[in-house]
Amino acid sequence: MSSVSFPSLFPGMLLDAAQRYAQDHAGAATIEGDPVRELGWTATLVAEESGGVGGTLADLASIVEGLATHGLQLPVVETCAVVPLLLKSAAPEVAGRWLEAVAEGSAQVAPLCALSATPDEIAVQARHLDIGYELSGRVLGADATLPATHWLVPAWVDGEAALFLVDAERIGAPVASYRTMEGRRGADFVLDKLTLPESACIARGAAARDALAAATDAALLLTATDTVAALAALIQQTTTHLKERRQFGVSLSTFQVLRHRVADMYVKYLGAKGLVIHCFHAHEQDAPDLRRTLRLAKVSLAESARACAEAAIQMHGGMGVSEEVLATRLAQRLLASEFRYGDRLAHAALLLAPATTESTPSLSSNLAGSAR
């Protein structure tokens, strides 16, 4: 079985740093501290005038790729992409202050959004009171892997989108906490007539809607990057396993049927890689049909990733069901990624829906929920 190359999607110092960290902590049951903020990754998308490095989504993709290569799960997408993009919707003085706090790590801000839904699928309702706002709703499956001092809560107010920055103590403890398939810490939150001051609403209307759309695009794009990076690592692990394991006195890599299955995985990887590169080009050019492109990529990548994950587990035999094996963790990651930010059926339903529903978050949410 000849070797095949897997050149990095986003090579550079950020990729190398993320790979080294992931390799040192691969297979760890828990991650001590707050590595995402300690390593300065939260400053990636923050502008230099706000204390950040003024990086791009491609820079953040380097970190995502590096972590995925060794199967390490950290909420980089949520903490380093979704949060800054949502904070930028606030008034300049408010956004600058909070972005600086995020970049330096003095504020630990996380989005209170379900991992199974896109950020623009709003689950919380807000009511405007004389003294501020009242929030009610349930957010199921939010990422709570890292500690948070504040939560960013998208909500509906009088029929328009709004963003609230809420102290974590006001939100309180989750009603349920659990380990997700890929090793994250998930949590369910219930907001029952939570009263907030007027200042808690940092954006409303078009500014909030545009920020949620940008955060959704970034989340879908970075999740696609994660999928392709994990897929490359999975194929490498499977190839190594077939070369090393022996049966009937010969290595498994000499079995023609297994060679064909690996070749099929590699072809799927090449197609997935090409899709992600195309999506990044569309994002950089601010293509008008970007969301449609991302949805199509989500559907295609989910199908390819699931097929490759199942094939790799089968070719690993009994070892394929042990989480001590990197290939198993990578397969779990690929299967879980299908359900991050909407599963393929939800996105397929939105692609088939009338064009008017595509630009309306409330209708998108209803369609996605029914598809799931």
C-alpha cells in the first residue's frame, strides 16, 4: 500500500503550535485550565486597535486544523470565532471594550447557543420591560467545556433579533451537564423570566441579524475545515494500521478489498478538501450565494465523513471501538461534526425550501427543527 500525501490546508506557525499542543494532550480525559485563552487564540479575529492580532478566518482555520489532526476537542469555533463576530455588532465603544477583554483573557465569554443549531436559530424570547428585559427559553446542548464569566445570548425581541451579554452568575448553573460523543462538555440551560438591565442588550435589529449571519457562516466554514483535517488524519491512521497488523501471515494492507476501501476514502477526502477550499474562496470574495454553498458543502461532507468513519472503524476491527485509539476518536469527531450547526437533513431541507425562508431566521429555525 503506497503512501499518499496530505498537505496542510492552512500551513503556518499557528498550525504548528496547535498540532504540538494537541499531540501533547491527545487522549487526555480532561484538559486543565483554559488553553484556548492561555494560548492567545481568542485574539485571532480581534482587531489590533482592540488588543488583538487582526487575523482572518483562515488563521483561525489553521488552529482548528492542528487540533483536529490529533483528535483534540476544544471549543475554538465558539470561543474564537462566534464570540468576536457577535461582539462586533455592539456600539463601537462597547464592542472595543469587550473585544479587548476577550483578547487578553480577562473576560471569558461564550455563546449560549445549541451546538446542534446554527447561531441564527434563536431559541430564547425576550420581552422589553420598563426597567430592562425579561428572557425566557431553553437552550439545549450548549458547549460548556471551558469556564465562562459571561454568556452571549441571542434572543427575539418584538419580532427582531437581539444580542444580550449576561453575567454567568445571572444565568446560573445548567439544569443538565454531560459528555458529548466527541468528548466535549455539553450543558442544558433554562431561562425562566430572567430580568436584565437595559445595558445587557448590546445589539438589536439589523446589526444583530448581520452578526448572527456572519457567525453562522464562520461556524459552518470552520466545522468543514475540522472535518477535512480529521478525515486526513483518519486515513493516515487507517493506512498505518493496515500495514502493521497481520493476518494469515501477511499484513492487512495486502488484501485487495481493504486497499480498495482505503482508496475510496482517499477519493472522498480529495473531494472534501476541494469543497472546503472553494468555500473559503467564496467567503473571502463575499459571494452572494455563500450560505447556499456552505449548506451544500455541509450535506456532502457529512455523507463522506460518515462513510469514511464507518469504514475506518470496521477496518480497525475490535480496536475500532476503543477510545484509546486515535482513529476511533477521529471517527467519533467526524460523526459528531455532522450534527454541529445543523445536521445534513436540516440543511438539505433549507436548500429545498422556498427562497424567502432562507433569509428569515425564525423560519429557518422551524424548518431545521422539523428536519431533526
